[in-house]
Amino acid sequence: MKLRQKIDAILGKVLMVIMGVMVINVLWQVFSRYLVGIPSSFTDELARYLMIWLGIIGAAYVSGRKMHVAIDILPSRLSKKSQKKFSIVANAIIILFCLTGMVIGGFRLVHMTYTLEQYSPSLQIPLALVYIVIPISGLIIIFYKVLDILNLTKDD
């Protein structure tokens, strides 16, 4: 599907940019601390927030590419028809988790930090901007898993 490929490409590029910024950020931190002798105050916090974004967006990316860690002891012992049913149930459970934990819970977290006007100590950015990645990634994972279920049921 073209939309899936476009989202994969966008996520891949976003992950590359985040990783590039992280590398530059950490190099600046090392340079300023050890060579200049004046440690930068924002680099530790920025690295932490970029790591959050890298991990959460990376989870959505690998979920869409079906590259996530899976234990396939049970499915490998099932018949083809049962494997398909098992995959549908597993994807439905993933959708349920992402909907409740990442989308609903994530939006609650974003709303709470926005309402309480919480800002990061060094960067002075709203923490809601840091946490918005959780519900966005949850929606992307749900999109991927719905497509996976549709592909599994289409073959019948």
C-alpha cells in the first residue's frame, strides 16, 4: 500500500534526523565539557528527550516493518489457518494496548502536563511537546496493525 510506504519513509527519515541531532548533541556535550571546560547545560536534557522520541518512534517504525522481537514457539506449531487466526488475535491485542496505553493514556499525559504548564528545566520547552510522541506513535502502530489484520483477512 502506498500510504504505508510513505509513512515508513517519513518515519525512517525522522529517525535518521533524530539520531543525527543526538550525535551532534552528544559530541557538543563532550567538546564543551572536556575541551572547553564549561559543560553545556542543555545537552543532557536534550539527549534524554531525543532518546524518548527515538525509542517511541522507533517502536512504531519496527512495528510497521514487522521487525519487532517476537517469540514464535506457539505460532510455528500451528496450522496455517490457525497461524492466521493467532496473528489476527495478536494484532487485535496490540491495537487494544496501543489504544488504551499509548493513545488514551498518552493524550491524558499530554493534557495533564499542558494544563499544569510543566516545562523542562534547561530547555524551557513544554513537556507536553516531549510526550506528544506517545499518542502519535500509538496511532501509527494502530494504523499498521489494522492494515495487517485487513491483509490477513483479505486472503480468505
